[in-house]
Amino acid sequence: MTTMSANEGGYRTSKCALVTVGATASFKPLIEEVLSAAFIAKLKSLHFTHFIVQCGPDYDYFESAKPKRNPDDPNDLEIIGFPYKENLRASFALAAESSPGERYPRTKGLIITHAGSGSILDALDFNTNLIAVPNPALMGNHQLEIAEEMERQGFLVQGKLGSLVDLLNEDTLNAPRKQWPPEPDPESVFPGGLWDVINLLMPRRRLADSQGQARWLLF
């Protein structure tokens, strides 16, 4: 993730933006938007060094549409993509500020995720900026309700297709984010906090794993 600085002969500080669309549902409009010339130019203007896109079923489109890196510019934005990984947390960590003493320094970057509850909850574990973009193609569009509630509570910024270039600015990247996990509010309509909201909007189904133990899946 970190590249050598041609001027200083040492490691330059990385700043990573990551986009994740989930494992199975296509979210091609989001990938199209973040690969646009205007969006890439905005990333560069905000001093991002790396751009990672988890593409799901739209990986072939990503490969055909991603901008080519300038071989004559060692500091050009590095853009990589992949369909899916079982554990995205290692990728999420690249968008977070590095801890003191880490060999490869990172400044706080950005995660742009579809507004699925699982991806949001994983991203909230990291010290980084978070934008959640609901996928309007999904039935019932519970993602919109989750993103709106999460933004209202101050945990993330809700993004909308067609406006991400304007949303990506210094104000968004410097906006304070409420600490996660939150303290339950007994006076709230949802006293259990976010889990009450998710349980209401995204019913769970009880399944058995390979050892016969009960487990729950969010839908």
C-alpha cells in the first residue's frame, strides 16, 4: 500500500479510498460513478494515493473501465479492484489512520460502501471516514432507511448516486463522526440503538451451521 518517495528516498504516507458493493448484488452505477474522470480527479486533488474497489459481480466492467496509471508519474493514484474477499476487514484497515509505530504510515482515508447493514457495521470499527450509498435496485430498499437513520445518528454520511463528486470534499473528510459503538438511549424510539433499527428493517433468519449450531443471517 505504501510507495517509495522519489524525493525523500523513504516511505510516503498513504491515503486510501475504498469502495465496497457487497458480494452478490450488482451495483454498477456506483462503480461507474467512482471510475468517472471527475471522481478520480477529485481523489487526486484530495491527495489520495490508493483507490481500491470491491466490485462484486461487476468486476469485468471495472477491469474494462478503470483508468490507466501514468507510468511516468510515480505518485499517480494507484487503482486496483477485486470481485470479493471473505474478510474485507484487512482492506477496510487500509483506509484507516495508522497506529503509532506502524512501519507504513497512513493518514485517515475514506470508505464508500453500499448501505448494507453488515458492511456498515464492519466499516464503523475503523477510524476513517464513511459514506454509505443505498442501492436503489434492491427490493424494498431497506438500505435507504438504514443509511438515513445512521446519518441522523451521526455515524456516517449518506451518499446518493449522481452526487458523490460534490460530496467528496474537505468538509466531508473532516466532519466529526460519532463514536462507535453508541451508548443506548432509553428515551429513544429504539432504546437498543442501531440493532433495534436493523432488526426492524432487516429481518433475521435462523439457520444451522455445518456443526449444527444456531446462527443468524441478516437480510
